[in-house]
Amino acid sequence: MCAQFDILKKIRKKGKVNGYDIELAEAQAKDYIAMKNRLDNIEADVASIKTEQAVQGGKLDLIIQRLNSPVEKERLDGQKWNLLTSIAKHKSAWIILIIFLISIALSGEKIARIIEKLI
């Protein structure tokens, strides 16, 4: 639009319409082309942003569906069982479990003696 104003100033200075009206039309056409190019770029950018948002929204929906699916729960339960079986394969885990059970048994016996004395 700036080129149009420059030509309009020239026409006003002369005070009459002459060859400047052709220049004005050319300037308007140049301004229109420049504005159209900028708008096309903006529209292309907006379209690509909308496409990216749609793709990301679709991916987000898939992630949420997967997290809420029964398959995910089964996978997590499977991980727990795998961990438990891997721990059970080690001798040190069994030794710790036996010591833990013996300590519970011994403390239970002491508690039983204390209860007998109270009764």
C-alpha cells in the first residue's frame, strides 16, 4: 500500500490526473501481489500448523488409549511377575527370606511367653 500513497502524493502535487493514474494502477497491482504473497505464506503456515496439531492430537489420543487399555495393565503385571521370578532365582533372596521367617518365628515365641505371663 505504500507505493499507492507515493503516487497519490504526486497526483495531488500536480493537481490534475495525467499519466500518474497508470502508475497508480501499477503500484496498486504490485502492492496487491506482495500482499497476496504474504497472505499465501501465512495461509500455508496456518495449514501446516493445523496439520501438525491434528497429527499430535491423534498421537496423544493413541497414547491415552494405550495407557487406559487392559493390555497395558497386563504388561505391567507381567513386569512384576518377571521381577519376582528373577529375584526368586537367586540364593541370596532365599537366604534373606529364611532369615526373615526365622526372626518372625522367634519374636512370635517371645510374644507368646509374655502373653502367658500376663494371663
